[in-house]
Amino acid sequence: MNSKAITRGTEWLAEGGLRPTRQRVALAALLIGDGHHRHVTAESLFADVCKGGERVSLATVYNTLRAFCDAGLMQEVMVDGARSYFDTNTHDHPHFFWEDEERISDAPADQLEIRRIPDAPPGAEIASVDVVIRLRSRR
């Protein structure tokens, strides 16, 4: 891992108010070290960190991703209610879910129009609206 990626990762953790532990810095450097947004699963990030020679457990990756989300550094995108993807782009935007490849990517937000959503029930407020557009190859 290069020093620029480590510096970016460390600064990103500071933005979220997170202590820069060895594991957090390694994961942060993988996630944002190149300056581009990424969509990952815990398993794909675990595989990437292991390829880099870092010793970290899958449970630590899950816990760290959850800490990154809680700190506002990432957002979790749920697919099928059981599959979680994590996105370093925290701005509101829709996603494509590529069923054949089991991956997500950003969908063009400027092409999405939501004219109206239902009112929240009494005593509740809408926290967010997630849009996941499922795609599959034409057969």
C-alpha cells in the first residue's frame, strides 16, 4: 500500500472522528486511497485486504464497515434484505444492482424522477429513500 493511500485513509478516518487503528487505516486506504468511490461487500473487502498481506478477520471487516457507516463515512445499500453493499459515496443517489454479477454501481441521479412519496405515519419522519434498480442480461 502506498503512503498516499495511507495518508488519504488516515485523513478520511479523522473526518469521521474515528481512531486510526492499524486495521481501520488498512481498510480505509483500500476504500478511498485512490481517490475514487467504491462499492464493496464485507467479503470482497476482506479478500482485497488479505491480498495486500494485512492480517484482519472477516468479523473485524464487518465491524469496521459498520463503524464507517455509523461515522457517516459510508452508506450501506441493502439488496434482497439480506445482502449488504457498502458505498463510499454518501450523497443521495440511486444504484443499479447487476443480478448476474451480484454487484452494484451508481445509477445516474439526474435521470431519476420521484414525483411523490407517501407521507410518513404519525410520529415518524422519513430518514431516506433508497432506490435500487435491478438489472439482468437480456436473454
